[in-house]
Amino acid sequence: MWFTRVSINNPVFATMVMAALCVLGLFSYNQLRVERMPDVSIPVVFVSVAYPGASPEAIETELTRPIELGLNGIAGVKMIRSNSVEGRSETVVEFLLGADMSRAVQDVRDKVSALQPGFPRDAKAPYISRFDGDNAQPTVQLALIAPTRSARELSLLADQTVRKRIERVAGVARVDVGGMTTRQVRVDLDPQRLRAYQLTPADVSAALQKVNADVPVGLLSSAKEDALVRVEGRVRDAKAFGDLVIANRGNLVVRLGDLGELVEREREPDSLARVDGVPAIAFYVYKQQEANIVETGDGIKAATEEMRKSLPPGVELRLVYADSDWVKDSLKGVKRTLIEGALLTIAIVFLFLHSWRSTIITGLTLPIAVISAFIAIYAFGFTLNFMTMMALSLCIGLLIDDAIVVRENIVRHVHMGKSHLAAAREGTEEIGLAVMATTFAICAVFVPVAFMKGIVGKFFFPFGITVVTAVLVSLFVSFTLDPMLSSIWREPPTNRLLKMPVIGHLMRATDRLLDMMHGIYERLIHWVFGGRRHRMWFPPIPAWGHPFDAQGRRLMAEPRRLRFATITSRGLVVWAAIGSFVAAIGLSTVVGTEFIPDTDDSYIRMNVRMPVGTSLTRGSEKMRQVEDVVRAMPEVRMVSTSVGDTGNGSRNTGDLTIQLVKPHERKRTQKQVEEAIRKGLAPIPGADVALGQRPIFISLLGPDPAVLDSEVLKLQDKMAKIKGITDLETSVKPGLPAYAVRIRADAARELGLTPTQLAASLRSFVNGDVATYWTAPDGEQVEVELRLPQPMRENVAQLDNLPIAYAKDGTPIALSRVADVVPVVNPEVIKRQDLQRRQAVYAGVTGRPSGDVSAEVKKLVDSTVLPPGYRFDMGGQSRDQAEAFQGIVLALGAAVLFIYIVLASQFGSFLQPFAIMASLPLALIGVMLALLLTRSTLNLFSMIGLVMLMGLVTKNAILLVDYANHVRKTGLSVAEALLQAGLVRMRPIMMTTAAMIFGMLPMALALDDGGEIQAPMGRAIIGGVITSTLLTLIVVPVLYSYVDQLAAWAKRRFASSHDAPTAGGSMPAHMPASKE
């Protein structure tokens, strides 16, 4: 190959090329952003519209349905889901993967803007946002704690100091604050006084807006200067609001203070936050899309340390959670896995090659290939994330394979008496095509992985590209740097390493192992081709192994008479291989399945739902009981709690973030701690607990809410009987207690009242009406709210006598005069999907692989008969797993096809690739055994390991067949050629196999944070490599002989009409008589 000759003839140039690759790689590495996972554009847009005080039914009718109908016509929409909760409409629009999301977001904005004039007058402006992947969750969570300070003091410190400082950190997009109390100027209106002065809350609100204002007048201009003129009417002191004139009744001036009690106080909270049982204020920090998660997290931590120095005594700013810590620990673990795998691989090479020079020459491939891969990662716009780093650690064993084979062949040529220069050139050229075929086989496997469809395909695109790039660079280094160094860096005449006590003993043991493998292989080849026949039992079908001889034709003609038959050793090997494959298929039904393995990240997320109507005070007491149970666990380090409305429209919920001590500091795993928490919380009444993610999610769509509720509850009862189901819950909830004010149309018409007027007055009395704002001396904008005093808002009967308007003669009109107040039940939330009502079932999994439980649930769903017009929709991880596994199976099929194309091109034969590819199913038995013995599952990552094995296991077969073809040109028989090929290629085959096994060992052991995810991949690869290597050495020679025999038969059959070479290429097709 010309680049090998150029490299050998120009060693300085070759060295500088490698140096340039390393420099560019290191430069690219320093430019990479760090993320948890690849930056994938999720095609989802959120639309949220607030409508304060509106019931879920009103939200659905007046907001959600019009929005759904409008957005449904946008091109590329895949699915629309919505929630209508009290006071808010939330719509999720999912687009087809690959949609232009910039245009999609603009289309959504245009549609919503066109619909907005039809929204209710009191509805707020729509909020439209795009899903930002990793940024959908907080990057950092902080808590401000001060047991001796008032809630107001702590809130001022949080708002004026902590939040503003964090917002200035580079990379921070926004900071949400929970548990903070807000200052408020509240006017508790007295209905009796309003009635006496013939005023409504709307009159008071309008008057306040007029008298509490700064109004610009204009500009005074002169020859010397211009001056602005404004009228200042804003209240500077909160107490001065009581003196504001609201109305005049004859000679009587009505002031705000005459209408009720004016107080400056804290606003009634909607939620509470605690850390380890102490009241706190929580900060949820979100990063910008393009920001580096590690740098942003470190910047927030630095700002936190800076603020701690200036905080008042008794105030603590605590770090609750930092996503950047998990990312750093995970990436650090992957890097450690990569380095450990590289060192183990190099150690194996050292033991086999008996030379530190050879070890350095082959070992240089690893850093050059890994560093050079960062060039592609940067050029493709990828980030430094778990997937790209895992790709590099995964291919550690691969990267050195080419260098091992090339170097071993060069050393073999040196031992043949050639000069180092000739050995480097001829040894590389001899093995070059085979090495290229093995490398291209690996690329053929990972190219389909990189282009899988769906979201999973988007996540694995950086993975596949990274592996392909690193492997191609290793091939380039093996053909350039390795031959060049081999030609100038000569081995000493004697190997002093063999005389060293420990190293020499290990090297001699390695040689003895190879000699033993040579002997076993030689005996196997003689046994296979020795012509011995074995008496075997067969079912009444034509026997394998004899398709071209007389006995085979007779057996096929009379198959039913056969119960016992003789079979050659070759046929026995084929049947054994088939049996192993069938056994592996059987084991696959025993090995559990799941989407992604659970990780022990030392954080447990828990949601607690309390009975509908639970007050914030009662909910806080219930959550304290939950906290006490959780904090009693010895593994728990910290508990962060939020109670009340956390943004999901429900006031009867609480959320806990439980931080555990590090895995090596505790005896129980995270899953075991979760089970202990479930058992500990079981005696607490009125607290439904859900821990972690719930992978099972089933929606039921249909027109009638009553039928939906009934069918979903039936499904819940059936699912509860499935082993492994936990945290089972449905979206069917008891309704919220409510009251409907039903207007008597005749009475309202007679008095000239409209529903809007009536609602405006009632809203001010019940919910409160923010009439204006007061600017406090510290610059805070404080609401001035009008409402009824708390004692007058506790009983619905108190609403009947409220003066909602006045007749022409000044007579107050009570609510009871024009409307009836009746108790009703409002749904907590109205869920919709694809323009239909929806209910759902959610479930977690414990004690069994989630995939197995999901499969049982799917069978149950498929067997359920629904009324016409209703249908189930499986979502959650069940759907993701099905889509991912389908994509991997398609990628596997494409990989096998590409491997065949590569092999057929390499060997110039249509038949020989089948002999080589017979080693592919041999890996499956090892994969299943390894997963079964290590109690791992068949999941997304172990499936990727299986795909990778398709490329790995062909490498050994390629080396074997390539050399057999080479020596057969000298006139050797098939058996003799295969024997010599095995003896010559045994060392590189065993070296590459051992390098792969030990390179994967740190990954398989999962000793670092986040290692649980990639461990099944390493275990699957190790098991598959072991069995495929051992079986390849015997199965591939047998099938090679059959392919050669088939080619000879075809040549004889068509010899009269075809003089060209057969499909078997240039190989002699006969089998030695003495061998068969």
C-alpha cells in the first residue's frame, strides 16, 4: 500500500502527521461542551394560557379545545396532548421527528395569535416555549435556610440577593424560586360599608387605579434647556393608601380606609419548602441551551461560596442537588474505565509479544486514535457526553486490534530472516487487505447504528460516528506509524524479559497456553477432517451434512424410514453449532428485558398525593410524617421537600428529593432503599406514594368521560395482579369541591346585570383583585389587593348577601337576588389527546425487569375488549423500548448485509462470506450466558453490544480464511490449509480476543458512577467474544470446507457451459480423500 511505503520512506513526515492529529484532537477537546446526554432536538412545543379562577370545564371549553383545533392543522403535527386544570390550559404539540422546529414554533405562535381575540377577556397572554432537552430539568437546586429568621426576612434576602447573584452567572437561563413569601398591601373590604356608600369592588378598583398614578404631562422647552413635566400621584407610604379618595357622596368624602381594614402583610402562600424539616426557600436553576453544564454548575457553586461569606448570621445557603456533579462523576468514571481498559489491553499485548518495543509500537495507536476522535466529535457539532465517551471506552479493545495483527505479522516476517525494513513493508502488505476487511466490517456495523430512526437514533448518532472515526484512525495508524517504527526500531537479538522472575514467568505461561491451543486446534482439525462417522438419532427429516453424496440423496428421497443415521464429524459440528444457536434463542426468553438499566445516582425523587381538598396546612403536616420516615433511613443524607401547588395545578401534592450517601458508603442499593421507604410509608393513611420514574404509561381515548373512568379503573384492577407492578395509579381522581353560581336570567335581565359584571364583583370578594401596585422603599413592586376578610370567606352562605351591584334607586342588589349558589364537583384535571378525552394508568416496576412486566401489561391491554370508539395507547418506556428494539433489529439486519458486501469484495467470492458469517450467531450463546450469569437484562445497551459483536466476531474468521486462501495457492488441501492458517493466526486471534476481553472488563464490572448503564454492554461483548472465538476456530473451517465442496460441485455441474472461475474464487474445490 502506497501510504505504508510513504510512511516507511519518510519517518519524520509520518511522525508529524501523527503529531498534527494529536494537536488538532486536543484543540477540539478543549472546545467541546460538556453535557449529560447528546444535544437532541426534541420536536415538542408547549402552549400555556392562564385564566385565573376558571374551572377545568371552562378552561377546556373556552381555551383548550379552540387551541387544539387550531394547532391540529399545522403541517408535521404528530400528536396533541392537553391538560385543563383550574386557572390554566396546557397543550403539548409533538411534531414528526426531523421537522424544522424553528418554523414549527413560529407556526404555533401564528396560530395561537390568530386564536387569541376569541379567548376570554380575563385570560392572560399565551406562553409558548420549545422543549430544550436537558434544560427541561433544573441544573442546580439550592436552599436558603434560617431557622431563627422570619419568612419575610428570608424572602427578601432570597429575592434581592441570592436570585439576582445566581442570574448573573454565565450560562444561567432563569432561576425559579419556591416557598418564598410575597409582601402585599391588602384591603379587607367590609360589605356593610360598601353597601352604605353604594360601592362595588369594581368601583373601588377603578378609583384606585386613577388616584395612584404618575402621569407624564409633557416637555417644557427653552433656549437653554428642556425639562420633562409629570404629575406625581403615586403613594410613597403604604399607610397613605387609607387616605386615598375613592368616591364622593354628597358632601361626604369616601376614603379607602372607610371601606375596610388596610394591612401590609405577607401574601397567603400557595406552597411551602423545607430542607431536613427546616423551612426554606428553594432555588431551581436552569441553564442556557448552549451552555456547558459543568462550567455553569461550577460557576453557580463559586457564586454560592461567595454569597456564603456575606450572608447574615444564622442564614445557610445549601446545595441540594447539582446535575453537573453527576455529569462530572459519570464522565470521570467513563474516562477511568477507558484508561483502565487501555492499560489492561496494553498489558495483554506485552505478555503475548514479549517485547516492550512491540508494546509501545502497538500501544501508540490507542492515544492517537482516541485523541483524533475528538476532531470528528467537534466537527460534527457533538458534545462531550456520556454517549460519546462510552463510545471511546467501548472501542478500546478494537483500536489496538489492527496494530496487533500488523505488528505480529511483521515480527513473524522478521523471524523468517528478513530485514526489518522488508519485514515491515511485506508483512503489512500481506495482512493489509484482511485488516482492512476486519475494520470495514466494524464500520459496516456501526454505520447503521448511527442512522437508526427515532429519538433513540438521534441519541446513538454521535455514538456510531465516534466509534467509526476512532476505528478508521486506528487503521490509518496501523498502516503508517506501526510499519515505520517497526522498520527503524529493531528488536535486540536476545529477549532479556524472559529472564525476569515475574514477567518472564507470565510470558512463558502465555506461550504454554498458546502451545496448548495449537495442540487442541490441530487435534480438532484432524478429528473434523479425519473421515470418522458417528451414529446419531435424527427426526424423520433429511439429514444435514450430506447434500451432495449418494446417501444424502437417498435419505432425502425416503426420509420417513430414518430413525438413526451416521454423520461425519463435519456434520456433527454443524449440528452442534445449530443446537448452540437454538439454545441461545431459548435463553433469550429467560433473560429479562428493559429499556435502560436503572442507575444508582444516590438521588430518589418521590411524589406524595393526598386526598382532594387537603389544605396547605394539613398537607404540610402529612408531609412531615413522610419526612420523618424517610430521614430515619441510615442511607439518607438530606431531604428536600415542597408542598402545595408545584406547577401541576394540584394543591394536594408534595414532592421530595432524597439524597443518599454514596454507593460505597452504604450496604443497600438505591432500589433496596426505595423498597424500604415504600414499606415504611405504608402505615401512613391518606398518602399515596410514587418513587422514581414509572415506565408503564397507558392512555385510554374516547368520547364519554364516564366510560373512560370505568374502563381505566377495570384495567387498574387487572394490572394490580401482575407480579412486579408497584406505585399503580390512574388519572381518575375524585372531583374538587366547588360551588356554581347559577344566574337567574329573568332577574338579571330585569336589573340590567350581565354574567361578566357579576363575576367581576365576586372575584374581588372571593379570590381578590389586584387593583394597583405600590413601590416599596427597597424598590419591590407590592400588590395592592381588594378582597373579603378571611372570616367572611369560610362559608358559602356568606356570599348570598354580598352587594354585587346597585339598582337605579341606590338599593343594593344581593347575590341571592339574581343567582343561586349550589354545590358541585369539578374535575381536578381534564386530560385530552388527539382531540379526545383521555384517562391514563401509570405504574412503576420493582423486583422484575421492566420489559417483562410491560410485555404482560401489553398482553392484558391487547386482550381487553373496549366499546366502539375507544382505544388504548401505550406510551412511556414501553413504547420507547419497542421503538428502540425495532430500530436495533433493523440496524442489525443492515449490518449483516453490509458485512456480506465487505467480505464478498474482500475475497472475490459470493460463497466464502457465508462461511465467515456463520460465526455471527455463535456469539449469541455467549451473550445470553453472560447476561444470565451476571443477572443483567437485554436492554438498549446490551443490544448495542450485540450489534457490535457482529463486527467483532468476523475479525477472527477473516484472519483465518484470508490466510487459508493464501496458502492454498501453494497447492495445499483444504484441511492442510486450514490447519496451517489456524496455527499461524492463533497468536493474533488470541491476542485480539484477550485485548477485547480485558479492555471491556472495567466497563463490565461497573465500579464507577453511572457504570450500571454501560455494564450490560461490556458483559454481552465479553461473553459473545469468548464463545465466538472458541467456536469460530472449529465451525468456520467446517463451513469453509462445505462452501469449497459446493463450489466444486457447481463448477463440475456447469463446466460444460462455463469456463470462468466458480463463485468460490480461485480455490481448489476438492476435498482430500484421506480426510473424508
